[in-house]
Amino acid sequence: MRVILESGDKPEMKAVIYNLQKCGLDFVIVEEDTKQVHRLVSDNELRTAISKVLTSFTVGTQWVAVYRILVDFYGFPEAYDAFCTKIKNLMKGINLTYPCDYQTIQKPLSSHAILQKHYNQWKEYKAKKDDRFFPRQKKIADKLFKLLQEA
């Protein structure tokens, strides 16, 4: 079945679709405004992709990049504490050099407006010449997005 999510759809509706997909219904999700196709990846595929990008982390606040991709495209909760709890459960048994916690998400999001925006806006954003923070986040987001698209 093909489900088309449009920009005006409520977040609750998107969550219902993603949850139905997690229950085993075979959906291909198309984000109409971006024309991007997403299929829900397994927990193992998520764990593998996250583990790969964790090796590129230089600071714990790079969890924001993971947050942005998983919230925008894979139905993860937007609430920071709920997101981190889901990550902790997903990554159980894996030693995280930089653990995901409320502060590693909240602090950068509150101090950098671009990080609060959908990943598609990140792709169009031009960072200032002396800004090292955003390019570091985008590098992680790009890598995770690519890994999950290939999964």
C-alpha cells in the first residue's frame, strides 16, 4: 500500500501511519512535498546505522543530527526525553561514547534556530563562514540519512 503524507497532515496522523507500519502493515511512505520515499527500517538497521555515525561524533551534541533525521523521517517522538529513552532502549547493550540525553538535544536546539527546522531546510541552509557547529551537525545527519536510505 502506498501512503502519501502531505505537508498539511497533522503530526498525529503521521504517527499513526508510522505506528501501523511498525505493526507489520506493508507501507511505502511518500513525503509529497519532498517526493522522498521512506520505508520503515528495522531496529537492527537503525542500530547499525546509528552505530556507524557514532564513530564520527566529536561531541555529544551531535545527537541533534540523529534526532532530526529520526524525528523528521522515521516516526521518532519529538519530545527530547521520549526520544532519548527510545534511543537508550534501541541501543541497549552498545557502549555509547556520547550518551543521548535531554541536554544533548535541548541545548543546541534552543541556541541554533536552523536545528529546529526540518532536515530538508538544513540541505538548503548556507552556514556562515566561521560557523563550525552547523556543518558538523549536517555531516552526521547526511551520513545517517544516506545509511538509512540504503538500509
